[in-house]
Amino acid sequence: MDILYRRGRATAAEVMEDLSGNPNYSTVRTQLRVLEEKGHVTHQEEGLRYVYTPAVPRSSARKSALRHLVDTFFDGSAESAVAAILGGEGSKLSDEQLDRISELVKKAGKAGGAGKAGRPGKAGRE
């Protein structure tokens, strides 16, 4: 999908060129077919070639992939996913990045109707 978003449109051979390693052409075609069956891509026939394009905006695909990741590896818990991020790569975040994340959490709490109790702020990081 990332290749299709970057290129805008591509044949299976073009997708294969951008993949690392030595992917098999039929494997790439199969994966594109599966993505099409799931509604993620569409194709147009141009002569003997299929040219694939993304069928959904990148932001929708990103949300779907993230939801799948959280469901698969964190039993659906956004809290566990965030804790994993902050416990690893999160330790490399600047104060400014942490402040922006804190603001996103506050906005999400207001949008969801949740109270502010238990929401970490800057004081909780010092």
C-alpha cells in the first residue's frame, strides 16, 4: 500500500521493483488481488497490464492498520499500545513532543465525554 500511495498508481512489476529483497512476481500479484478483494485497491486494465491505485485515502488505511495492530498485539487496548510506545521509543521523545501528545489525550477525552481524572500532564513526567 505504501508503494501505491507514493507512486499514485503502479503495475505489479513496478510494485515489485520498489520492494526490498527478491519478491516473487506471483506473490506480489496475489497480494494486490487480496488488497483489491478487501477494497483497499482498484485496478484498470491497460493493454495486458493491470494498473493498481489506492481505493481509500491514506488516512483511512492508516487508521484501519493501527486498529488491527492494537487489536492483534495489545488485545484492543490503546492504553497498552501507548504504554509500549512510551516504554521504548517514547523514552526518546522531547518535552515538546510529550506536551503535544498530552494535548491530544486531553482533546480525545473531551471528545469522548471522559473526565480529566487520571490524565497525565506535564507534572506527571517530571
